[in-house]
Amino acid sequence: MLHPGDHLLVAPLDFDFGVDLSEKSVVLVRKGRFFKEYKAVDVRIPPTMRVPAELKIGMKSATIAGKTVPSTDPRYVDAEKWIPSDKGGLIMRTVPVARPVVDGAATGQPQEAVEYGIFLRREDLDEIYALTRSGAKLTIVR
């Protein structure tokens, strides 16, 4: 909430992102300078991804029950936000709900499906989502 006399800083959306796997952190950088850091709940990269990696942010999306929700929809605030990389199968999102799958080839016992991504708290992801643009640089380091 703004009040008379308050100052509002408006920054252009030209942020790049760095993900430090050992620190489980996501850092916003603007013109090569630190802007803000977020602690990830968990980071799981696909086993085929080589680190360090240089990626770009892909087309972000917001969904409810698997259906895309535009920003003009009143339900948009509550939608699940996804910020994918352009390649490598890496997504910034909230922590997924465990979904068992049956592995019939091994034991026939349900096992948890592994999901890869940078998992953030909901409030952090909502903030990052608002500051993210497609094509921004995403650097992954150990």
C-alpha cells in the first residue's frame, strides 16, 4: 500500500538468473549486479544436465487444474506458476505434491515419481514470476 510521500522504485524487467546448486539459491542479477536472492526449498536437476549450464527462460505459464489461466482471469492469483528453461527440462515452480507411480518392471510396488526443477516457496515464486521475462539468461552452477 502506498501513502502520500512514499517513494516507489520501478525497475525494468531485464533480470537474469543464477542458480547455485550447492547453496540451493536463486539470484536475480540486473546488468551484472546483484539484485535479490531467494532460497530454494529443493533443487533437482535432470541427470543428463551438465553443470555449469547456460540456459534461457522459456514461456512462463499459469495453470489451474492443468488449464492455462490468463492474467486477466480472477483465479490467476491462485494459479500454479511455472517458469521453464528453454531446454534441459528445468522448471522453477512450487514444490510438487508427491505422486506415486507403479514400477511394474522392478517390484510392482508404488514409487514416487521424480520431478526435476528449482522448487521455491509460493510467495517467492510469485515474486520471481512477476519479474521474469522470456529469454532471460539462466545460469546453473555448483
